[in-house]
Amino acid sequence: MEEQVFLNFDVRFNLRKKKDNKPSIVYAVVCFKGRQWKINSGVKVCPHHWNPSKQMALCGTGLTSLDIHNNSIANNKLKEILLASEEMKMYLCEHIEEIDNTYNILRNYINPKMKHKAMSKKEIHLLAALRKIVVKKDNTESSKRIDLGHINVFEKFLKEKKIPLILDNLNLDTIEDFQEYLVEKNKNQNTINQTTSKIIALAKLISSDREYRDAYDWHAKDIHKFVPLKSKLTKTQKKSKQVILTESEIEQLYAFDDLTDGEREARDLFILQCYVGQRIGDMEKVHTDSIIEQVDGMDVITINSQQKTNASAYIPLLPIAKEILEKYEGKLIKINWYNNNQLRRVGEKANLSRSVTYFEPLGKTIKEYTKPLYEMLHTHTARHTFITMMCRMGVPKDSVIIATGHTDTKMIDDVYLHFSPEDQKRKIVADVSRVLGGNATTAQPKLIPNDNKAVVVETIAESNDDKIFRENIDVMIFLGVPALDIKEADNVEKQYRIIIRYESKLLDMVDNEIDFQTIKRMFNQGEKSLRERHDELFALIEKLKQNKQGVN
């Protein structure tokens, strides 16, 4: 009568000499079918560095850099061995005739450098090889989890299609069938390309890995000829799912306060993100590790090392951001994995219900969806919002990336910048106007602190008094403010900020060789028309610029 066999063994690790002061060999110990096997792991650990309960070498405080280096290598090897043992179990499940040869196979999987018969191509389990390569990669744990998720999808395909789970079947035909399988499942096209490209990347790593390279050659399998799905979406459609908030929607969100404490913190964190442009993973640094200093009269936040890229970021501290930071007195707003859910709940309460239409390539078709804005919100929406607001203000892209930490502006153009058709019209008109008139810029949102006081208009009431409003229009025309900016300034506060900006701009043109009082006297020449006063001001500025050039 045949006996049942269960591969329910585990691998434990023991030191060869536990009481020595010298580094000792670590053995992998396996008990199976009443027998115990000890297999040399190929690494050593000092006995006083070994933690038997955690089955790993210590890497904490009190050790030298060399100790930590050596122990890290040992720990990584032990992790590989644990994965190799699981790989072997999967192999034996498919090759039960080899169970009597378990020791040799186990030794082969645990320590390939030991002298023994090498595995044939048929002995290498495809999925186990993929997972082992993921463990070997020098990636973050979160990246490894994502890679393993792609492998799980690939595994489901292989089993549904009854493809034998051996490494030799990792070829072009299998990858193309996998792509078609995902298309039939109506998966998002981006997801299909990401998953197939990840399996291909891992196949390439297997091919170059010392353990597998004699048994597998990805190039010979023609995998390099694989063609990913090509997107039929336009550039605008690709960006359609990444929404941004307008300035008025941010104000609406910030003004709404019928919230729980958790929702209020999630709301404040999001709005702070909108004004500093950092990823959610770097917001802790904005609170605790950033440096705030004055640069030319404006507070600037410095983040020395962003989490994803290690790049530095320098961010102007705008009024609302400053207000939120002061509100929490430098204490960290709680960042939770469920921030997105809270944010959508807050958006719904604050009635951020603008309809958003977006497009997704599912399989080989393009689907159109419409949802309310609040359902589309997530923490990264803030980064998109920040970049778009900055560009709408007229901040050059190569300056915006100083705040975001990008290495170039390509990511802004391809992913983050969301200019509506109206934005594009204004930009071309402003650029043409600047070439023709020399003074146009795009409209500026209410983001810049207004600590300075305009001299041309000495006092402005906090209202939309018709007389003041009309006088301010005259001032803006006198200062050379383009028509689009004048039209955008639909209240006294906006007019005030534009006037300050253009006054400062005029002074900068001549290195402050004229003062506000001179500009004021020229404006108050009532006997001259507005056009004459404007021409006289710019004639003076041009003369001063020419004199300065003559001196130089």
C-alpha cells in the first residue's frame, strides 16, 4: 500500500559552533520523513551576533559598519534559502517521482555552489525562479510586493491555460498568450503593459543570474521581440483621470468645516500638499525635517532628500501653507493609508461635485466614464494641482521642478500639467501679447503674500466699491497690465495684487532708479490722457535702461 506524502517541512537555521568567538557556519536544518538534514548555507555569523528566535543575524546599534555589512549579507542569503525551500516544494509537487531524491534536490536549491549534479531545465520551477529573482533584487519592500503581485496574475494565467510550470516555457509565445488573456479579461491597457513588461524584465534577470544562466536564455526564447499594446488615447485623454482642483474649489474645501477631527486633518494635509506640491510620502518631512528660511523677503521650505528620488526640493511658503503649518505648530498631521477615503468623504461633504469625464483603454476598446470630482480625489491630486497652478501663474516649468524635485520638465508635460483649452488660449494670447507689448504675463492666482503696500493706490477699501474698482483699472492700464489680466481681476483684492506685481516689475527693469513717488506723480497728471501718461512712464523707463546700458 502506497503511503501518503506531505511536504510540511520547514527550514531552520543553526550555527555550527555556538560558543566560539569566531564566525561560525550557518546550517540549514530540515526534518523530513523522520530524517534530519544539515546543509551548509555558505555564510558565517559570529555567535554573539546570532538571534536564534528571529533566525537572523543582528544589524542594529552597537555593531560596527563591517559587522552590519557582513550580517546583512548573511540575512539576505538566509531569506533566499527560505524562498528556495518553497521553490523546491513546488517542484516536488509537480514531480512526485523525485521525492525519494529530496535531499539532493534540496541541497541543489539551498546552496547551488555545492558540488552536486546540476539541475536540468525541466527541474527549474518557473514561478519559483521568478519569485526568487524578486527577492534577490535590491529593491524596496513595497516594490517587491508589487512585483510579486504581477507574478500572482501570471500564475493564475498559467494554471488556467494549463501551461506546465517549468522555466523552459517562459518564452515569446507564453508572453503573447498572457497579453491576450489579459485583454480578454478586459483589463486596463496600462495594467496589461505594466504586468507583461514586469514578467519580461524578470525573465531577463533570470537569464543573467549566475544560478540560472546556464539553463535559461531569454534572448533565445525571442522574448525581446514582444510588442506591448499601443495606446489609442490622445494626450488629453491619457491625463483625463488625473484631476486637479481649481483655486476656488480649494477655497471651498478649506472653508467647509463640518467635519470630524480625522476628516479635518485629512483635508488640511491635502490642502497643504496643494500648496507645497510634495508626494504624500514626503509630507512628514515638510512638518518635521524641512528647513524654513527667508530668501529675498519670502519664506522658502527646503527638503534635503525626497523619499522616491533623494532629490532636494525648495518650495516658496505661500500664505495658506504657512497658516496650516502654524495651525499644527510643526506637529505632523497624521498620515494614514485611508487618507484617500477620508479625502473623498470630505470632498462629498464640501460639495465638490463638478462632473469629471475620463477615458480608459480596456482591452482593445476605449471606455468613457463620468464621475463627480470628489470620487476622483486622492492624495496625488494635490501634486497635480500644485504644478498646474504654478504654470497658470506663469512660473516657468524649469522653476516648478525646483519645488517638485523632478530632474527635468518632461514629467510635467507628459503627466502633471493639466491645461484646459481656455488655459491654452490664454497662454498663447499672453505670449503673443508679451512679444508685441513686452509686459504681458498670465493671470496670477491669489497665492502670493501681500505684505507690501502699493504706493500708486495708497488705500483700498476691502470692498468692490465701483469708484475704486474703476480707478484701479486706470492704474493697471497706466502700468501696462495686459487686457487679459485686467479682465481676470474681477475684484479689488485681485486688482491690488496685480498692481503691486507690476509696480515691482517696473522698478526691477531699471534697478530702482525711479521710485514709487515718481510713478505716482506721473499717474496723477490729470491734464493728460491715460494713454499719454502711460507712454510718458515707459519712455522714462526706456531712457533709464539705455543710460544704464551706456554706462556698462
